[in-house]
Amino acid sequence: MLGVGGSEIVFIALIFLIIFGPGSLPKMARDVGRFVTEARRAVDEFKEEITSAADDDEDDHRKKR
């Protein structure tokens, strides 16, 4: 995962815990989860649009023959 091992992830988590405190970490985790979900949804929609446009172009090209 991006060249980050398990010990680095634990270290980063400890730094976040020290900086932000245990109270705000669950809210931050939820916000990150929502962001990731929305980003994946946007990427999926983009892929669908590209695929649909490519299919439409292919259909138009076939009709012209």
C-alpha cells in the first residue's frame, strides 16, 4: 500500500492519536470513510460515462458503414 508497511501505519496512527486526541479520531475516521466512498462513486460514474461514450461512438461508426 504505497510503500507503507505495518509499523509505519502504527506510527502514523500514534502520531494522530497524540495530536488530535482519542475523542476526535472516530469522527475523523468517519469523515475519511465518507470521502473515500464518494471518491470511489465519482470514479465509477466517470468510468461509466467514458464506457458509454465509447460505445456510442462505436455504434455511430458502425451505422456510417
